[in-house]
Amino acid sequence: MGKLLLKTDPRVTTVFANYPDKVRGNLQHLRELIIETAEETEGINVLEETLKWGEPSFVTKNGSTLRIDWKAKTPDQYAMYFQCTSRLVDTFRLIFNHKFQYEGKRAIIFHLNQNIPELELKECIKASLRYHDVKNQITLGI
């Protein structure tokens, strides 16, 4: 694993600054897990941190876009979003079953006071960041 180049759009900092205090740390923790996972994953040399649909998003050359966000309409939860047309969330559900709360085929939902199963989540993140390299594997390399 080489050194990771993190390219951050400055608008991402503004979005994080505008999150309510009660959730900002949780989303920052997800961000740190994504960056840490990218650093630990062979074949990922560049991670682009940008905005898609106004949400902090993470993109790699061979991956599927990964987004994180909090919504005012569901104030006690936040989420990690995946490409809904991919096999990602269905595969996570198959492998990790009740470790996470899922929203359809597009998200893993977290509650503000929840302890996140980090090892399992990092496997989900890794599968997303490498999706086009692992999409033909039954369990996406997990």
C-alpha cells in the first residue's frame, strides 16, 4: 500500500461546518474511517473528497461513489450511502445481516448514540472504494 493522495474540495469543509454540533463528530468519524480504509487498501492511490447532491462524497478510480450525510427530517440518525444500482448493500446485508440497519439498497443507517461496528463497516467501505475491481466476486472481496 502506497501513500494515499487525498484531494478535498474546499466546499466539503463548509458542509461539515454547517452540520449541527450533535452530529458533526459522528460524520467526521465516518469520514476518518473512509480515509483510513482507503490508506489501508492496496490499489487505492487517490481518494477524491467532493460533493455530490450537496453531500460529502468519496470517489476512487475503480470504486463506486460513497456518500455520508445527516438529514434534518431524521435528526437522530445519519447515513452512509451507496450506489443503489450496485450489489453493495444487498451483499452487506447477506454478510453482516443484523450488524447494521439498512435503508433499501442504498444506505446503512446509524443512530447518534450508536456504537458502530467499525471492522465490519471498513469492509463495506473497502468494497465500495474497489467496487469495479470486485463486483464479479460473490461477496465483493469481503
